[in-house]
Amino acid sequence: SNIWQLKAPDRVVWVLGAESYGIRKQTKGACDELLKLYQADENHSLNVSVAAGMAMHEIVRQWKA
């Protein structure tokens, strides 16, 4: 699923992967949910700090709603 479909839980721990490699399979297995940030241009990827900021903003937005 993607970040915009997530119903924000009360607590969140973000695991952020590298732009080209993502996260290890063992790390993925320990996650409750895997999310994507979809972009208009699939040939480019977001810098991990930008992706983290977008994800955190969405969670805080939902918590304040």
C-alpha cells in the first residue's frame, strides 16, 4: 500500500531503505506494514531524507485531524 492509504497508528517506527536497494529481506520480515511513496515519474527516486519528511508529515497530519 502507499502512505496516503495508511490509517496512522498511535505509534510508528519508520525503517527507511536505500534508494537503489531498499531494505534487507530480514528487516522487511520484521515490519508490520510496508509502504511506498508513489511518484509521477517512476524513473526517479526521492532522496531518503525527503521521503522521511513526507512520511512523517502525513502521520502528524493524521494525528492532528
